[in-house]
Amino acid sequence: MKRTIILLASLLLGAPSFGAGEGATLKAGIFEPARVAPDFTLQGSDGSNLQLSRYRGKVVLLGFGFTSCAAVCPITLATLAAAHKSLGAQGSEVQVVYITVDPQRDNATRMKKYLSGFDPSFVGGTGTDAQLAAVRKDYGIAAEKVAGPDGAFTHSSFIYLIDREGRIRALMPYGHAAEDYVHDVSMLLASP
Amino acid sequence: MKFSRWHWLAFLLIAGVLGPLAWAALTPLQFPSREEVFEIPKGTWARRMSGDKVEILPAQIRLALGVHDVLLLRNLDDVPQVFGPTIMMPGQSFRLPFEVASDYQFACTAHLSGQMTIVVEPQPLSPWARLRWRAISLWKAAT
């Protein structure tokens, strides 16, 4: 009711605009305060144990999806690949980590082949249902299998931006351009 | 020509309708802040555990570029909460600006549909756009 009254008052009275967005610098959504990204150990597409903490000192772009995804994942990964390329030498300080929501089909070999098609430096993560469910819970990721023959999933489609200290600083919703990633990653790389 | 009482009544009636419409169409949209704020109050988790159905985020949120284009979520509760597209720790806020008009779909387990939509409309610059935006907002606020 209070919100309704405030909205009505704003609409009817035309309250003065103070302008907002002060302090907002990233294109992505910002968490305040930033929390430490929960660590995990999964099977990496590079053949090793994939631990997030392995990438301390780098900016990590963390996403969730599956290799059979026909709509969202290919666009997101192509965008991340374009951003990674645009970063040039700075790209070596950035790591893309993509965790599957479809462990039945996405083994390490399949993920490596799929991700290499976008950028050979991208690392995928897979594991048991229980392992992956625990990671999704830690990161607030929704994933649900869609009834049908193709075994598709609906899933959270954003990318977490994790700074060099391993803190979740921001969340980039699906649909942002590569330039926005370059902008934000450059800022995170430059920030203390 | 002499105005009768009925003429005056009709004139006042028309002015009473056209005046607000003209105001709604011509006055630029302004808000105290560009942020649309949603907060999880302290004690929400306890209320949910006791069986209360607590709805905080609507399934659809409307924003307009340039005037009201930032979503601000705050978790004031004592436990982590899945809020909109993400999970938020106690005391944490999430501030999401929008720069492109579009419909943004987020998977959100807090809603029965499993989805939350944020409709970001272009900046309402034309009189018709302002009128439409105000009319829809009033309708949404009233229902």
C-alpha cells in the first residue's frame, strides 16, 4: 500500500528528479558488499580438478549452461569469446568457467570440444548430480529439465563477474554485448 | 452567443478530462530516484517457515529508460535469500542498471512460473508515450 501511494504521488505530483546511478560504474549489476565466491571442486574439461580458487589473481567470468543448448549458451559463449579476444593481452588475466547443468550428457571430453569451438582457453566443469546441485545452490542458479525429447534445460543465463580476490562483484544478465564485458572486466582488472 | 448553465457544465466536464490528459502527456516523467527498490524485510524467512505466503517481487516489473531504469534489491533478513535472478546474503544489495529497452527474463525460483520479467521501455519522450506510461502505471498501481 505504501509503495502504491509513493508511486501514485510520484506520478501525480511529478517529484523532482535527483538523478540516480551515482557510483554505478559497471554495466553489470553490482553486489554490495561483495561476498567471497564459494569454492568448488569439479571435473575440469582440461582434465584436471576444477577449483575456483585456482584462478585467484585473475578475473573469472562464471556461467552455467549445457552443451546441447540451442538458444542461450551459444550466444553467451560467443559473446564471451569476442570479449576475451578484444581484451588482447589482458585476456590472459581473465578466465571463463562454464559449469554444466546437464551432467548426464556433458562429460569433460564433450565440454572441452564444445568450449574450444568458442575459445580454447575456456574451462568447463562437470561432476555428479549432487556436486553440481550443491554448486548451483551456492550460487543461486536455477536449472530445470524441460519435458521433451531433446532433453533441454531452462537455466539461469547470467554471468558472474568474480574479481582477482575471489569476490563476486557483479552479475551480467543475458543479452549484453561483448563491449560491456570488456568495459567491466577492464575495470575489475584495474581495481585493487 | 450566450452560455447557458449546461454549456458551462459541459465545458467544465471537458476541461476536467482534457486538462489532466494534457498534463499527463506534456509533463516529463520524473521520479525521486531512478531506482525501483525491493527489500526483503527482516524476519521474512521466519514468516515463511511459519507458513505465511510472503510475496516481495512481482512476476513483472516495468522500468523506463532515462527516468526509472535501475533495479535495486536488498536483503535485510538474517539469512541468504534467492531474490529475483540471484542469491543474496544478509545485508547485501544488488543494483542492476538497464541501458537497452527490452524484455528481460530471469529464472526465479521465488515465482510459481519460475520466471521473472523486467520490462524496460524506451524513454517516454513523446506525449503519447508519457500518457501511455502513466496510464499503465496507474492501472498497475490500482490493481
